Amino acid sequence: MKYRSRTEIVGLILEAANGGGANKTKIMYKAFLSFAQLREYLTMLQDNGLIEYEGGKQTYRTTEKGMRLLHIYNKMYELVPPLTTIAVTDKDINIGHNSTSNDNDNGNDNDKNFVVNDN
């Protein structure tokens, strides 16, 4: 998975909790986060008044302030989309052993150097 900024992750969480709210599992899957990462982000978002926990339903809901931030984030994304990374497949590169000999070669493949050749 490509690197994502904290802003992008916050946007995904606020989007997931938008509307009727969402439980932790739904937010985790929509934002592609581990449980530990999710806890950290939820704490930060609650401390800043961007998301609130509804105890009776055991869900998180984006607050009005969070909705404003999400709106600004979406506008910013329209104007300047994030940089995209180029997908590289194993067909695009050739990975092989370095042809130079190693004086300390004990026959163990773990001691060999690997070279990536762009085709």
C-alpha cells in the first residue's frame, strides 16, 4: 500500500463515520487501519471535536466541525489531487543475483547480493 498522509487518513475516517455513524470495525476497514492506529486517530479526532462517540449505539459520528473539515478536505482534493505512485509489477523489473563473486561465499544464498534491473 502506498504512503498516506495523516490528512488523507483523517478524511477517510470522517467519511466512514459520516451520516448514520460507524462502529470501529467499519472505520478500520474503510480507512485501511490497524486497531492500534485506529485508536490513536479516534482519540485525536475526539480531542479536537471532529468525531463523537455515541455510547448507546456504540458508533462514532462525524461532528459538524468534522463535516466542515471534510468539506474543506474534499475541495482541496479537487483542486490539488494527491501525488499518485506508479504501480510496478514483477513484469516491469528483473530481479537476479549479482554476477560478482563473493570471497566469503559459503554457498548460502542469503549471502548473495541482489540487483534490480529496470527493463
